[in-house]
Amino acid sequence: MAKILIVGYGYIGEPLAQELVSRGNEVVAICRSNKAYTNGVSIIKEDIFQINELPDVDAVIYLISADGHTEDFYTKAYIEGPQRIWSLFKNKKPYRFLFASSTSVFTSRGSKETFWRGC
């Protein structure tokens, strides 16, 4: 099966990791918190901007959410974060990179301009 890196082992990442392991995949997950870990998942407990190297993987699933609801937080999580992760794969780039964002980048100010400009 595949070796998969999940970036963001939280609300979506943890159950996804469980499912991928149950299907015979090797899963590595990046997590900042001290939460209970799923059997069969190798954890890298670190902020993505502090990591200096990553294992070779077949696929990356990027599930990080922004730390706040400002353009700076969105830029860091949804633009700089994926760029940082991709840059760490020096020897072999993954075949797949799945990026999931948040509907929080949409504003509810009621104007015609409802999409965050940085996307």
C-alpha cells in the first residue's frame, strides 16, 4: 500500500489516519498537540515551520486550519504552510498532494466581494 503523510492530525486528520491504517497504508502524521495517538500512526510532534526534514512518502494530505481569522493567519496556514511542507521533500517529491482548506476564508460582510483575496 501507500505511505501517506497527514499534515494536521486533528478533527479530520485523526479519523482519516485511522481509516488509512485500517486499509493497510503506512501513515505518518504531523501534530502540534499532546493528544492520544492512533495505533499504527507514526507521529511527528512539531510545528510545521520548525520541521527540518520529512520522510519520503507517496502522498501528502494537508489538513491544517488557521490559528485565527485574519488574512495573516490564512496566509500562513493555507499558502506558506503547503509551500513549507513541499520544500522539505528534497530527495523524492510525493506523487499526490491533497490540500483541504476551510470555509472560514469566506467572509460574511454582506458585500459582493465575499472571497478572501489571498486565495
